[in-house]
Amino acid sequence: MFAGQVKSIVPVCATIFFAYSISNLFNVLDFGTNIGNFISDWGLPLWVLAFFIPLFCALLGMVLPGSSQTAIFGGAIVAIMAGAGANPFLIAGMLPVITGAMEGMTPPLALCMYTAMGIAGSGMKETTKNCLVWVGLHYALSVIVMLGILPIWGLV
């Protein structure tokens, strides 16, 4: 009864297991703090960081779940962006957007994409093309918000 389902569940389970194993390794090595210090030493202006940080998170999302990214790099990302002149509340609010939402749609981890494929019954190639468009637009909107071009009402 479940023999056919195991083949579709095992790759996703293995991906999640390896992603959290990498996350644990990064926590043990204190990678978030070290990479935060490394990037801060570059002295990049806010506009460069607004382009770089979401791209960095999208690339990390290919191997790390968004919750792991936020736990490992969240404090460093807020500190780096605040040091460059960004509103720390805005950046903290953007963390789930640039980590969790991007991770869910960037292959190969792309857990949300796989779920959507299963529900829609769509193929890998077509779904990946649509997801890449979504990720590109999501990235652009994230940059616009982080630069303060698109105002977010309610922030002090």
C-alpha cells in the first residue's frame, strides 16, 4: 500500500535531514557570527548590501531551510544592515521574507515547490521555470523594500 509513496518521500526527507545537519555544523562552528564579521569588514554601503543579502539568502536557501538561516545568520544580517544605515526593525521583519520564502522556492531544497508540484500534478521543468520567475520578482521586491523605496507603514 505504501510502497509507491516511499520513493517520493525519501528524497524530501533526506534533503531535510542533510539541510539540518549542515545547519547544526554551522551553529557548532559559530559560522553566523564569523561570516557577519567578515561581511561587516568589507564596509559596503546600504544599497550594495540590499542587493547582496537577499541573493546570499537565496543561494543559502538551496541547501539550508529558512528557519536555519534565520537562526544562524539573523542576528548578523540585522547588525550588518543596521550598521549600514537600514532600519533594524525593517530588516528583522524582512528575515522571514528573504530566508524562508526564498528557500521554499529555490531548487534543489524547494520544499514548497515540491508540495505545489504534488498538489498541481505538474512536471519538474515547468514548475522550476515558474518558480525562478517568482524568485526573481520576490528578490526584486525584497531589494526595493530593504532600500526603503517601497515604504512599509507602521515602522517607527
